Amino acid sequence: MMVQATLNVNGLISDEKEAVVSVLDHGFLFGEGVYETLRTYNHQPFLLDRHLKRLNQSAEMIGLSVPLTNKEVAFRISETMDVSQISEERYIRLLLTRGVGDLSYDPSVCRKPSFIIIVKPHEETPQELLAKGISIILSSVKRNHPEAINPRIKSNNLLNNALAMQEAIKKNADEALMRNYRGEISECAQSNFFLVSKNEVLTASLDSGLLQGVTRDFVLEIASEIGVTARETTLLDEDLSAADEMFITSTTREILPVTIINNKQVGSGRPGPLTLELRKEFYKRVSVLTSKAVDA
């Protein structure tokens, strides 16, 4: 039997069949809202402080007040997880919307923001994909122009990403790599993108129009700590064909090797040594950080 999601809607905890958000909520009507995705290790939300910092920054950039302090958000997450009674690790999604209001773009018609927490079992990446890597495509869908929508806003409006993923799914790929309006490589529809060339780990710079991923930053920190050369740069199509390794990073998929792009083999066709080294070090730090959280 599939375990249902447990939801906390403005402090009211219920299962997914009973949870209610008004159809007049501006998050539903206009996509006015921001979100964060977390997962637990050792039943502790990982890098929660970083995710909440980004949530607050995203909210500020759309003129949306956060109705809870970080401490109050952490408490609501904890009580929602307690009610969920899930034995495995959890997937956690935080959603903050403008709230209920009239059919107007005027934010003053919404009296109170909505804060929603979704907790469900985390689906671990299958060992087969970790061992052999995933397939991605270079999507024809461009990232939103940064002067239209600031990429630093982790917005509930994900149509741009969804269209890219639909293209990938039609081509039997696991992820869609996207260019920006200048034709430079930016990020994937659901993750940040890295490649390895001549023993250097490279990822697109922030001005390419990508979302500054929490896991992306964590991986860059790990690389620096263990002496792996890693840097942000401008990536172009020709850099893809010359790459020795590729991998993606995200909260839920951690560090996941890419071994096929546009039906062509990447490097040896297997997860590369630097990818595997970074993943090994990633798990070491997860273990240390979550152990400290439990001891505290």
C-alpha cells in the first residue's frame, strides 16, 4: 500500500485527501509563490538553514512576506513529519504563496500568505542509475530571460522547466539540459549541470540564468576542500562534445552521473572518477552533518 503524503496547510495537518487550498489562492491563479525542496538523512532535514535562506530571498524578490520565522518553519516541518509516521527518509516540499484574493494582480487584495508543507517518503535514486548513469538531451526550450524572470527566484511557476522535461520524456531521456537566450549552457530542467574536462570540474556561472542550487554550492565547497579544481565558467555546445565526464546535482538526486547526451556516449560511457570521488565525499559530509544534528 502506498504511503500517502501528509500536508500542513497554514498549520492544519491532514492527509492528501483532506488537505485544502482555495482555488482563489494566487499561487494557483497566477503562479505567485516560491518553494523549496528538501530531503532528510537520518530523519533530519538536510541543509535546512540554506534552503530557508533561499526561500526568504525568493519571497523578498517577489514582494511576498514570509509569515513564519525560520524557527517556526522548522517546528512545523518537525510536527508534520511526526504525524506522517513514515519509517523511511522523507521528501519535504515547502510552498509559500501570495494567498487568497480577488482576481487581480494587485498584491494588496491578498490578506495573508499561504504556507504549505508536504511530507512524503523520499524515493531514493535506483542503484542501477547510480551505477550506469542517466541519459539527457540538449533541449530546444530556452531558459527564461533573466530580465523577464530573475533566475534567483525559485518560483512555483515551472512551465519553462515542464516544457523542457516533456521534450526529454518524449525522447526517452531522464533530464533536459537547457541553454540561455545567448545560446550558452545554463542548467537542467530539474537540476544543476556539471562537466569534467581535463581534470577540471566546470559548471555554468550564475549569469547564465540558472538557479543557484543548494546542492550545487555544496558540491563546489566539497571540491575545494578535497583539492579538486572546480569553477564556474561559460559553457557552450562544443564543451559538451569534449567532456570526459558529466553529472547533475539536486537535493533529491544528489550527485548523479550523466553517461549519454543526445544519444551519444559521454567519455568512457561510465560514471567518471571525479564524479565518483565527489559523490563519495558528499556522503561523508552528509553523515557527519546529520550525526551532529542528532547529537545536538
